[in-house]
Amino acid sequence: MERHPRLTRPIHPLLRPDGSIQLGLDPGSALVATGVSAAECRWVTTLDGSRSEEQVLADAAQHGLTPERAGELVRAFAAQGVLDTEGVLEPLERRVVVVGAGSVPAHLVDVLREAGIGEVMRCVEDADPTSTDLAVITSTVPVPAGAGEPWRRARVPHLPVWCGPDHASVGPLVVPGEGPCLQCLELTRVHLDPAWPWIRAQISRPRVGPVVPVETHACVRSLVVGIAASVALDVLAHGPSASGWSLDACSPGPSFERRHWERHPACPRCASATSPAAGSQVQQSQWA
């Protein structure tokens, strides 16, 4: 695959007193580059993925750089995560399906479109997984295993999202063949609370009747949509990396809890790749 260097995030070079160059302000991702001029940093910020690496190196002379120096900079900044050179599809070329009714999925669709995703489609229930890069399944209760089956069979990564009046949960991202599936989550909930099947039966929507709209408090809606969109954009830009992790957000506060889910040894879909101890390692003693 031809490599097209591009920035992984917008960066503005900032000059420090000692002559080094700071890239970004975020404590978690800001970098300080030494031995690099401001002009070279500005050149790096022009890399938008529209040109192949060969073209980038050939064009570097227009900025006063030799191809050799340009290659050094591309490799150095790629090693620090500033540049992506792997030719991952741009968000504009991606297709996302958001499943569900109500203001939460509607808002999520708007945010993903605003973020530049090429095609974002919303379906109340069933959707065609063909040519889909990611599905986001929204619900008013923990997303049932059956809701993920069409996506699992089509090997499409899918992100469960469910909301209560003052609580929302995003994830874990289900990557078919890697990490837990939605059935693993159900079996883990039963392990943590043997009464869960009775609870599930009472909260499950009948097969006939209207789809329950996914609604929540305005503050929680903003939180859950922001988190879900952030996960989706990361998956589309860098590939699945959050498999097994979920994040709960509660209001007022807000407060956040992160959990890790494992494949369950009794899951018929994942049993062949599950270790004997897996399935019971949820970090919180709750079934949500």
C-alpha cells in the first residue's frame, strides 16, 4: 500500500526560549522537538495525506529541505505519533451506521457528519452491514446480544451505547474475532448477578411494537455523544484499539468509570479463543 504521510491531529509549532519547538498544548500528547527548525516543523504541518511519500520528499526542496532531511523528519515524527504513514483511509472515505431512534442517535449522527465522516447513515432498527466500517448501536438498556449479530457475522466492528435518565455507557467496542462479543457481556452479567436473566426479560422490548427512543438528560446526552464520537473517530483513523473497554458517565458530577471486559469461556461464539479464566474480570461488581 502506498504511504501518504499525514498529521494525526492539528498541530501549531510554538517556539520555546531555548530554541526548541513545542508541538501542541495537551499534556498527554504535546511534544518538544530539538534539533528541528521552525521552518521544518511548519513543513511537517503541511502533510495532509493528499500526496504519496515519494511526492512529499520530492516537493520538500520547495521548502528548503533535501529529500534525505525530509525523510528523516517523516520517520522521526511518525515514531512520535505526530504523523501517520500507513495509508489508513481518510474519514471522508468511511461509512458509519448509527442504529436507534431518539435524540441520542440523532445527535451522534450530526456530530459524526460534522467531524467529516464521508457517509453516516441512521437506521431505526435493522441495517445492511455491507461496506460498513463501523456500527454504533444505541439503546435504553444494555444492548442485547442479538442486536450485534448482523454486524458480528459481517465482521464489522460495532460499538454498543446505552443511556438511562442520568447515566450512559459506551462500549466495549466489539471487534469480531478479537476481544469479547455482546454475548460475552451478557454471560458476564449473569456471572456477576444470577438474577440478570429475569431483569433482562423485563427490560427487553417485545418483538412487536415501536422502537423505544433513546433519550436522556441533556448533559448526559452531550457526554455520551462526545465519548461515542471520539471512540468512533479513533477507530476510523487508526483501526480498532479499544476492544474490551467501556466507559460509564453519570450526572450530576459528572463522574466516569472505566471497565475492562473479557471473552467469556461459555460463549459459543468466542469459546475457541477464550482462556479458562476469562469472562469474569469486569472491574466493577455491576452488570451494566
